[in-house]
Amino acid sequence: QVQLVESGGGLVQTGGSLRLSCEASGRAISDYHLGWLRQAPGQEREVVGYISRNGIIIRYVDSVKGRFAITRDNAKNTVYLQMNSLKPEDTAVYYCAADHWSHPGDYSAPSKYDYWGQGTQVTVSS
């Protein structure tokens, strides 16, 4: 199994930036498609974006397109979420998640991911 640990969350003002990191252990992340998800209080968890195991396919939810960017460094077993032009509505707990490449499916669905980190809080003040 792969274990995931997020870091980099915090409090930032509107318009600011944060970079989240998710370090994997236990297995090489090159075998996994990776997603970043978030959950705000009282709301369902949503997939912010995902990146294929080789980094060729990257998709984002419409609300973050042009502001967020997902990258991965398989050599460091780490995936990143660069968040720019942050808005108060981006406030949420952010999770990274993984799914083995051999399990095809809809990576825009939270239920697709088998392995999850513990989450990191991102708060954007207005």
C-alpha cells in the first residue's frame, strides 16, 4: 500500500498563493494516478484535479482552472498543488489521493481513489 502525507496548508489572504505537497511512502507513486481533493464544511468532497502516472494527463475542476497547477516528481515520490489567486471559497481541507494505474475509471470522482492522506487545512481570508 501507498501512504500519503500532505503538507503546506495554512492561512492566506485573498489573492495569495500556497503550495501543497504530498509525499508518498511504501510504494513508488509512478504506479499511481494522483488526485487533489478538497472538502469544505458542510459540503461534499470534490476532486480539484488529477494527474496521470506519467504526468501527461492533467485535469482540473472548472472553478480552479488557470489558478491551480498539479505537478509530480516521481523521483521524489511527491505530488504538488500550486494554488494562486486564492479566494475565500477555496477554503477547505485538501487531500491528496492515489489510485493504481491498473484500475481504469473516472478520476473526477472522489470514490475512485483507494488511498488518502490525512488532509491539510487551507484557509483564505477575505
